[in-house]
Amino acid sequence: MLNDPLANALSAILNAEKIGRKECEIRPISKVIKKVLSVMKDNLYIGDVQEVKDSKGGLIKVNLLGNINDCSAIKPRFSVKKDLYEKFEKRFLPAKGMGIIIVSTPQGIMTQADAKKKGLGCRLLSYCY
């Protein structure tokens, strides 16, 4: 039984990265997982993302670039006001300007840097560096 599909997807990616695989398969899929993977792709942590339909509900194939040192879901999904991003950046990222925190805002899923520029509050989803 899967309790958190996002956490399972990110741990599958991290495990595949650590053993040197070039591709990873993620199942089950959801809109949140797809959007988080697209944000990671935009920030060059992973390569191409391809959705494959099958009789079991589908899966996502992710091409790995070897750029991920650590990635994980953030639990609980903390609420962050628009002026308190620094606290969580210090907690989850190793250094200033290194890595991204992926957040959910009223305008969609994006990085903490984009949310900070737009002046939006958010909920934390995951981090990657």
C-alpha cells in the first residue's frame, strides 16, 4: 500500500541515480507527480519525461542525467508565508543558491525562487539538489 505517491516517486528516482541507472520508471502517476517532474526537468535535474499508457494505469519513464545528489518529499507539507522562505531554505537546502524547493501555490506548482519573486505564500512539496 502506498501512502505518499510523490515520496515514492522521488525515492525511486534517487535510488536509480545512486546506482547509476540512466532511466527510471515511476508508477502510479498523478498530476502532482507530473508537475513536480516538469519543474525538476526545467531546472535540469532530470532529462526527458515520457508518459506510457498501459493496462495498469500507466507509468512515467524518466531519463536521468546524474545531477541529483538528494531529493525527497517534505512531510508535513508546511505552510509558508511569502516573507518566511529563508527559514525553510536553510532547513532543507545545503547552501544558499544551491538546489530548489518545489512548492504548491494558488498559481500552480513552482520553485521557491519563482514563488518568492511573485510574492506568493505556499505549501512545501519537495526539495532537490
